[in-house]
Amino acid sequence: MKKTPKGLKPSGSGHVLGQRTFAAITAVEGISLNAASRKRLADMNKRKLSPDDQRTEVIRAYRDAKSRG
């Protein structure tokens, strides 16, 4: 059985990046949000959605956009 180094074990719940961390990573990668994504993010923050609810909204937005195009 392969051993995982201490501190690198996957957590059961996963890890959700905060908005500032995600922004820093995307800036390095050269990725930027379009106006609709920025609006959706601001709306989710205003409504204080849980990470699971945020994930559901983002998936729904891209699924809906794909079915329109």
C-alpha cells in the first residue's frame, strides 16, 4: 500500500478556496471573470450561500449556458 506523506492526506470534505485566494491564482493563470460571472459572484456573496449552494449555482449557470448555445 502506498503511503501518503504527512499533511498531504486528502480530506473527506475537500477544500474550498476563498475568493481572494481564487482571484490570486486566476491572475497568475491569466484568467479573468466576465461581467456575468462577476455579477453572479457578487450576488452569491450578498446572499451568503454555503460553498455547496455556490457550487450548485455555478454548475447550473454553465449547464444553462451550454443548453442555450
